[in-house]
Amino acid sequence: MFRSSKLFVVVLVVMVFATAAFAFAASNTVPSTYAGEGASVTSGYTVSAVDYNLNATTASNIDSVTFTLNAAAAVVRIRLVTPAGTYYPCTNSSGNDWSCDTTAPQATVDTANELRVIATD
């Protein structure tokens, strides 16, 4: 009888510790969070009505480039020389029409070998 009482006490102690450990684990609170992945369509702009405005005194200098985009944009830059030319900032003149000053540094006809337009809305 003494032996079964001892076993009962040991089992009871083990159950108390197991219950305490379970209760401690169950009390953890984790806030809800978000994680995910998504994709959307990225569409390019269509550039039209391109006009290279030459300097009145030195016709080999390109003073500005103007063009029209087919959709609204917030930031536009152009590059006239590849691979390591300057990206010139552009200003929105009206609607989807843009003008880019190419005088700092001065763009020239003989070095211009591309019109790269980078635009984002």
C-alpha cells in the first residue's frame, strides 16, 4: 500500500508539472501579422512626337528634348548616350507632354546614340 501511495504521489507531481508547463505555453500571445506575395501588370509607355531642340548658335548641341507619353507619369528621365551617359530630369509641360533640358552636361548630336526614356507614375 505504501508503494502505491508513493507511485500515486510521483504521478501526481509529474501531472502537476506537465499541466503547469502546458498552461505556460498556452499563455503566449502572438499578434496577427501579414505576409504575402503579389504581382501586377507592368506596362511600358509609348513615346511619340519626339523633338530634339538644337542650340541656335551651335547647331551640334542638343539643348532639350521634348516628347509625349501615352499616359500620365510622375517622374521622367532621359538618356541620350549609351552605355554610361547622363540621365537628364524632365519637367511636365502640360498633360502628357514632357521637356528635358540637356545642357548640363551639354548633349551633342555627334555623341547621342539613343533616346532612353524612363518614366514612372
